[in-house]
Amino acid sequence: MSNSHALIGEENEQIGLKTRAEKTKLIAAAGVGNFLEIFDFTVYSFFAAIIGRVFFPSDNPLVSLLIAVSVFGVGFIMRPLGSILIGAYADRKGRKSAMLLTIMLMAAGSALIGFAPPYEMIGWAAPLLIVLGRLLQGFSAGGEIGAATTLLMESAGKNERGFFVSWQFIGQGLSSMCGALFGAGLTYFLSDEALHSWGWRVPFIFALLIIPVGLYIRAHINETFVGAEHDSTTGTTNPVKELITTHFRQFIIAIFMVMPMTLLMYIMVFYMPTYLKEITEMDATMSYMISAATSIVMIIFALLAGLACDRLPKRKPLALVIIAISLISSWLSFQLVTQFWPFFISLLVTIAALGALLTTGLLIIMEAFPRTVRASATAMTYGIGVTIFGGTAQIVVTWLLEITNKNPMAPFWYLGVMLVIAFIAYALFKEERYI
């Protein structure tokens, strides 16, 4: 068995970063791209109603919202393609090169959305620009998670993997918190007219300012694996083909393991401000502040789960407990939505479970695949899972709210069933510990 296919315990050494400066630089490099990805996705979700009216005008505001969230889903169409191409590129040419590519593509997509003229100015060319921006963002996001998270895990010592991987999701939490704070600040300080004319663009333009920093940091990190250097020993010339032919069962189940973290994120975090405005009398600023608070909880529990994973011989039992908790707490969140404090507490528990599952679930998936296909496996399972379930989540729950005359429990009818399916998927997955 080659080194790249060896299980932990079959080798005496695993190379990890030695200095705090090296660790900090790596975490920043891996996190900045995911921060931008989730930040742009977050602010699009938060301002979906405004974007719908600006670019997809209709006499029925709910129709405009439905079209806007459908365009949000358009970005997911490109995620599988991005995960295949950029994931394979990361396995063959290196994690670092793939990370540089994804951040440049993300910048192009954000610029198109942030600077697109409104419908009233250029007609149907305006929504086409929004769609193109979402396609670029989706393609970039498809490969980002595989390259960046794989680099984090492979740079860690064998008892640091959970801690290192958790920082990818700490970045997600920070980005969703920043997006929520932008939403709260803009809706509080700007008039409706200013918010619709230019205010909603501010977060997208802010994201562009981070791009040069991300490019600089990523250009100055060390590579962990370049597949082309190992072809002679592993025989791997096509990572995607090896993944499908050799690890097909694990790959399919892993897609359903990505499902719960995706649905919890896109429904309970990203869609929640829109849901609260539709169901309750809560003002927009308060709903954004709730999202900011939940993001802090997600950050804390992503880190705690990473530290716990580094001390557990098996991670799967922890993941099963987390999914069971999220099923109960999310039911309570929708059941108690009209009672602020019970709703808020149950929502915080749900987000705590989400944060823990992000780290635990993805670490289980990543370790179960050898290094020669790891970036492809991570990118494709995550990209396909997010496309199928994240890309349709807001469309499904918006449609359910429409046909049930805004029944508060409608989103849980979908989320609850999917969480049960996810529990079964985790139970069936074979937990491995490749180096």
C-alpha cells in the first residue's frame, strides 16, 4: 500500500506545521476564500427580497422573491462542474493552485452582481448579469471547499485535524455574522429608497476589497500534495475516475451526509431573516441581529467539535447524536416561532448542532478517502450535495409557505424528513482514517 493510501496508524510519522506563524498563515489562506463564498451567499439571501424587486419586478412581491431565490439556486448548477474540474485540478496540480483560481473566479462573480444596473435601466440584460455572476460564484464555490479544507487537514498533525478543519467553518460563521451585521446596519441606517437603489450593493463591493489580501496570503503558503508527483507510485492519472470506480459507495453516501449541514445552513441561517419577515411581525433589523447571534454560536461549536474530534477514536457516534439533536431543536424552532425567547433558544441549539456537524461531518468524509482523490471527493460530495439540497432549499420552503398560506411549520415538513434520511446515511457510512 502506498503512502498516499495508508491508514493512520500504519505510519509512524505525519507531517504537521511546526510554528504558530505557519499555522496562522495557513488558516487565514484557507479561510479567506470560504469567508468570501459564504459572505456573498449570505448577503444575497438576506437581500433576496430587494434583489427580486430590483431585477425581477412583479405585481406580487412573493413572486419576485421566488424568482430571486430561484436565481440564488442557479449558482448551484455550476457547483458540481466546479467541484469536478477544480477538485481534480487540486489533486493533480496542488491545493494551492486551485485555491488561487477559486478566489479570482469568486471576485468576478461578486463584481457582476455588485455593479449590475437595475432592470429599469437596461431591461432583461440586468437579471442576466445577476445570473452570470451567480454562475461564476457557483463554479468557484464548487472547488473552494475541496482545495482549502484538504490543505488544512493535510497540514495538521494527526491529533490536530479536527481543530484545523474547524477553522474552515469558523470562517463560514464569521462571514454569515458579517453578512447579518451588514444587513442589520444597512436596514437600520438607510431609508427604503436608499436601500433599494444602492445600499444592498455595499456588501458585494466590500467583498471585492478582501480579494487582494486573499490572493497575497494564498500565494505565500506551502503546498501539501501534488498528484502529478505521485503518479508513478500510485498509478493515479484521473482522480475523478478513481473516485467513481474505487470509492463509489462511500461517495454516494457522503453526498447524503452533506445534506443535513447544507439544509440547516441554508434554511436555519440564510433563509431565517426572510422567513421571520414573512411569518412574524419582527422587523428586518431584529431578524438580522438574530442571524448574527446564531453565527457566533456556530463558530463556537464548530471549534468545540473540532477539539472533541481530536480526542475521539470514532467520530461517527458524535455525528449521529448531533443530527438527532438538530431534528428535535429545529422542530421546536418552527413550532415556537411566534414566542420569541423559546424560539430563539431552540434556534440557538439548532445552530450549535449545525456548527458541530460541519466540522465533524466533513472530517469524517475527508478522512475516508485517500490523498490522491481527497480534494476531488471533498469537492464533489460537498458540491453535489449543496447543489441538490442547498440550491433548492429556499425554493422549496418558499413554495411550501405559499401553498400552505404561510403555515409556520411548512419548512420543517421538508427539513425534518431530510434529517431522518441523513441519520441513516451516517449510520451506513464506513468510517476510515487515511493519512
